[in-house]
Amino acid sequence: MSAALLANIGLIILLLYSLIQFALTARTIEDDRRVRERRLGRLEEELGHATAAANDAKATAEGSAREVAGLEEAVATLRATRAEADAKLRELQSTPRRRLIVPDKTALVHGRLWEVTVIPAANSVAANTDGAGAASVIEGAQVGAQVGAQVYLFGATTDRDARFRAEQRFPTSLGYRVQKVERFKRG
């Protein structure tokens, strides 16, 4: 009996050891499962944040792509506009310029400026040195309609006053004729 009792006690101890080992293993498995669930929750949360950030980045990239396309279109428009402006500038620079002569700078203080076109007689073109020597020259208008016509800039309050000043400066008795008087246009 004693051997059977010892065998039963050994068997009971083995069974208790197995139960304790099973309980410890089950507890470890349960702890591992909880850790995995917590880690999985954090990873899912991080995945959600990463997905949201990726979607934001994608939307920003698409918006940036649209902005870049708009900017490229604007650059192309600016290049075309610049090419047109350069062509217009070359055209304006290639056109011959007319000289505006200012016979008396002190007279320019009168309110308005007037362009007075004076045509010398055919034989007195060479004799027209009285006002040209002291005159200062301003370039910027286009060529006059008649050959030999000079455009003078007079300061006067009205067109009649400008015509009068021009006729005083260039009398008809010397072969000059005032062709037209018009307001000075800058540009």
C-alpha cells in the first residue's frame, strides 16, 4: 500500500504541477493577447493618422499640381505677352523719330504745351538758322507729313497764342508757314 499511496501522491503532485503550469501558460497567453491587442490598437490608430496624413498630402499634391499647372499657364501667357511687347518695342524703335524743337525754354512755363508744325519755303530752308542754334532738341514724335516741316514746342495758354508765338518767331515774310497747331501729346 505504501507504494500505491506513493504513486497516487506522486500522480496528484504531477497533476497539480500540470495544472499550475497550465494556469501559468494560460495567463502568459492572455497577457500576450492583451499586449498584442493594445499594440494592434496603437498600430491601427497610427495607421489611421498615417492614412489621414497621406490623404492630406495627396490632396495637397493635387492642389499643388493644379497650382503649378496654373502657374505654368500664366508663365506661358507672360512669355507670349513679353514676346508681343518686345516685337512692339522693336517696331517702335525702328520707326523714324521726329525732332521736337524748343525755341525758348523760358516760354514753357506757360500752362500748356503746343506742337506747332512750321514749313519753311523751299529756298529758305538753309537760311533757317536763327532759332535752331539756340534750340534744344527733344525726340519722341513721328515724322511730319511734309518734307522739311519742323515741329516746335511752344508754351501757351491757347492754340491761338501758340500760333501767334510761332508766327512771331517764323514770319511769313521770310517764307515760313504755320501748318498746324495741336496739343502736345506725350509718348
